[in-house]
Amino acid sequence: MSKIKITQVKSVIGAPAAQRRVMAALGIKKMHQTVEHEDTPSVQGMITKVKHLVSVEK
């Protein structure tokens, strides 16, 4: 599978608790942190939930 890089570009302050939990599940703890994940449907679904808080690179 291919890898994707996910970077937090906007703060989770003021975001709903569900979106905070998604960010934690992705392994992102602070601003401008980048994590790599396999490009799976479950990860794509999580990215969709927080697409306004992150940027994604293939």
C-alpha cells in the first residue's frame, strides 16, 4: 500500500470532541506535526472528518 503524510495545519481548540478524538487516533498531538499512515479506507474516512484541520500529501 502507498503511504500518505498528514500534517495538522489548524488548531483543535474549539473543535468538537469527536474531531479531537479523530486527531488523537491519527497520532497527531500538536500543530505542524506530520505523521505517515497507510492509505486505507479507514484512514481516508478519518481524514474526511477533519479535512479542515489537516493537509494531506501522497
